[in-house]
Amino acid sequence: MKSNKSMDKLSINTLFLSAVSPSPNRRFSFIPPFTKSTPSSLSTTPTNLRRKSMIDSLTVAEARREADEKRTAKYAKMERQREEVRQGIREKYNIKKKEEAAPPVPLPCEGRLTQDKKGPIPLPDDDDSFDPIKMATDALNTITEKLPFKLPWK
């Protein structure tokens, strides 16, 4: 009976093309059985098939080019028809066609094409213009002037 269980495990593993795993809990392997690959530099296709595929690719490219030309001609024709309809509507309702403004001619520029880069904010020098005590007293004076009442020390 015990050999029958191991046979069941073996048949399940062979059905799913994986090797028998050493762990009884894990039955299937996620590694594909045929992982050996050939180097891409060696070509196994015969030269006559390669030449045929090159010819086929040229004919496919030619067919794509022709299809592209047909498509562009089709859309150009559709646009001409639309423009005729638009012109008929303009004539019927006396609407003037908006003239497309010519794109502005860029002026020849000298130097940088973009704005100058902004650097860090310059710190004040160590001269008399930056005095924190004076700044604080000025701020206090402006606030006290706006108060509706007088302060006791003033």
C-alpha cells in the first residue's frame, strides 16, 4: 500500500512535467523542464530561409508604405470635402473665414536662451543696515501707533 502512494506522487509529478521534489509537502516545481537555451549569435535557420524572410520583410515594408500613401490620400480628400462644405456654409451665412495668424518669427537672440538662474537669497552684509534690535523696536512702534489706546510706558 505504501508503494502505491509513492507511485501516485510519481505519476502526478510526471503528468505535470516536473521533477520529484524532495519535500513531501511541495509536489510541483515551478522551474520549466526545458530551460536550456542556445546562444543568440548562432543562427540555426538556413541561409535560404533567412534570405526569404528578408525578401518578405521588404515586401511587407513596401505594402505598408503603399497603405500609408493610400491612407494619407484618403484623409487629404476627406479634408478637401470638409473644406468645401465649410466654404458653402460661409457663403450661405456671409461668414468671413478666420485668417490664420502666421506664427511669430523668433527674434535672433544673443546670449542665453533661457532666463538667468536664480541663486540663493543674498544674506545681508555685516554693515549697519541690518540691526535686529532696531528692526524689533520699529515693529513695536508701528504696532503701538495703530492701537486705539495709549500704553502706560509711552
